[in-house]
Amino acid sequence: MSKTAKYILVSLPTSITPSHHRDDALDAVSATVAPENGSVAPFPIPEFKIGTLDALVQQADELAKLESACQAVVVKVGDALKNILDGDEAQIEKMKTVNDKPVDQYLRTFSWNKVKYRADKSLGELIDLLQKEAASIDNDIRTKYSQYNQVKGNLATLQRKQTGNLSTKSLASVVDPRAIVQDSEYIETHLVAVPSQQIKEFLKTYETVSPMVVPRSATLVASDDEFTLYAVTTFRKHSIEFVHKARENKWIPRDFKYVEGGKEEERKEFERVGGDERKLWGETLRLGRTAWSEAVMVWMHVLVLRVFVETVLRYGLPLDFVCTIIRTPSSKQADKAKYNLDEKYSYLAGNAFGRDKKGRVKRDDPGEMHGEGGGEYTAYVYYDFEFN
């Protein structure tokens, strides 16, 4: 799938050709677009049950909102895949298939899923079904991806404890329990990580930063490239003040309580969380691949309904139209294809359609056509989309 490919769905009445034949209309669209701007293929759309005009107008608005929601789900799943695969474009592309087909092949061979979305159902029922399916996909990927991120965050925290410097890492394997006073009613030992450049100042001042620091109690426990860990003993009633003053001096107090077998427990927890992270990574990746496929299919089926409803509202009954999908290699070619289509088929809007001095499409009637939203007006049914 080309990253820059842009797709256009166009529905036109077969009256654009004298024969009123769909094949001739398809040929006419191809010639209008021009081969250098994109390739044109038929895009089959079933005939659905048509209700009242009021219902169609309402459904056009519902489908516009639903299509935006479906597109957002596709983007969300794509972002999840990108993060899970650390931005590996080759692997991401492998995951982004629809029913195990490349997206371009799926679109060019598209057929309405008559088993899942029976065409004999009303438009309202189909819209409701597709809306629920999009919401389900969104909920599933959000829940699983959240679980994965939580475990991944827990693992990162444990990794920092294992590999960080003395200001952050676990002290279970660093501190000899004999170096600290335990279970004393009156005194306690504080562990302080001192930046390497402040060691001289620390040794000179630690006894006087707060009352009742035991003189000459600073004991070297460990050191690394950035910090040196000292144990300092104070009387308990001034412990809070010592910790506060330590922070003021940019010495980092470390909480530590010796637990028998704590080092082994930390190792086991690290292995357990690592195993959970690997398992959830695989589950999230598999769900992401499935969810992307399903989300694209739901999106395209919603888009089909948009084209159908808009076609009925634009061209009326009896239905006699041709729908084509145009694949353009870039946005530039997509703009050229649209310009050619506008030039050829502007007459479909009668006097309501024209161009301003800059060549932009304009309408004399300031009202909006149903289903067009706030986008640029076209004289025919037109939707464009792309996959990132």
C-alpha cells in the first residue's frame, strides 16, 4: 500500500453518456480522470431499501458522523500498531491488511458483505449495526492497548530499579543490612544519594544541617558514576527535619527497609512482569491486526451507505448510476483528477455550480447538500480518503 495513495469514490448518473450504459459511463469517467492522474475501477453498490425523504436526509447526517468515527477508529488502531512495533514501517505495513489482502486489492475487489450486513435490512438497521461494530472495535483495542501500556510501564519502572543510578535503583542488592540501625526506638539510619560533585560539601556539612545528627555517622555504602550513597544516623525526633534539609541541599533521601529475601523477590517480580509484557505485546499485536482489518471494512461499508444515500438525494429515482473508485498516486494527482471531473460534470448542478476567479468550486446557493458537511461542494457525489 502506497503511503501517499489517495482514493476517490465518485457516483455519477449513467446519463453522462448517450447510451445510459454503466460500462460506457465507467469509460467516460476513466477518460475524464486521465491515466496519468489515477486508475479507475468499478465500485459495486447494492440497492438498499429506501425509506422516506425525511429519513434519507436524517440518515445522511448520521452516516457523515459515523464515517468520521470509523475513520478515527482506523487511525487509533494504526497508531497502536505503530507504537507496539516501535515505528517499524515494514512490519506495520505487514499488519495493515484487510482479510489478509493488501488494502488496495481489497478496495479494487470490494463487494458488500451480504452475510454480515444483509441488504434486505433497512438503512436504519444497517447504520445501527455498523455503529455498534465500530464502537466494539474501538472499545476492544482501547482496553487491550491500555493493559499493555500499564504492564509496559510497570516493567520500565522495574528496569529503572535494576539498572538506574543510586538515586533511583532498588537498594535491595546494594545495602548491607548491618550498615543500618534497625528497630531502635530513638535513632534511625537515613540513606542519602549524594551527587558526585557534592561529596566534599556533604561530608563537611551533614552533621549540622539539622539537630541531633550523630557525629561522624556518615558511612559510605556504595557509589557509581553519578552518585555516592551514604548512611547517616540521626535521632528519630529530628528525622523529618534532616530529610527536608537533605532535599534542600539536593541530596536525595532513599527509602529503604530491609526485607529478608527481598533481592530474590525483586528478581522474580521482574521476570514475572517481563513475561506478562511479552504475552500482552503478542496479544495486542494480534488484536491490532484484526481490529485494523475489521475497522477498515466497517468504514468502507459505512462509506458505501453514504454514497448510496447521497446518490438517491442527488439524482432521485429510479436509480441509474455508476460508482467508481479512483486510485491516485498522490494528493497532487487527486486534485487534478477532481479538477477534470468538475470541468466535465459541473452541468449536473445546473446554475448552482461554477468557479471563482481562482478556479475554486463555488455555489450560488449558500445552502449545503446533504451529506457534504462543511467540505467543498461538488456537482456530483464525491468522497475522498486515504490510509496513513
